Amino acid sequence: MKRLLNSQVPNKIVLVNVKPVKDKPNVVLATGKTEDYTGDALKAVFEWFKNNIGKEKGDEYHITYEGEEFVLKMVRKEDVE
């Protein structure tokens, strides 16, 4: 099965074949050749955020995940300049 993963060493988002690791749920082992999808992935996320943000000045959109200490947020340029 192929999956997008964050490869921490070159700091790239890659598409790679993965296989589950026995006795470790939610852990996979990357196998085979990786394909760099960093630009495409970030552009897709950027577009997704744009489609979810409100229409008015001052609107923002954010996501977070349970257990994470960070929030990913989009605001309009005019609201930060």
C-alpha cells in the first residue's frame, strides 16, 4: 500500500510503499523508492484551507490533532500585514 509520509531526514513529504510493523499499531515501515510530493502536498493543503476559510475579513480556519501542541492556521494576508 502507498502512503504519503513526512521523511524527517531530508524534510520532504514522500509517497512510498509501506507495510505494517508487527505488534505496533499505527506504525509502518517504508519500503522501496520514495517519490517527493512536498510541493504538490503543500499546494493541495493550501487550496483545501482556502476552500474552508470564511469569506469575511478577519475569518480564519485552523486544525489541530488530539495530543498535539500545535495548531495549523490560515488567515488572509490583509489580516497580518
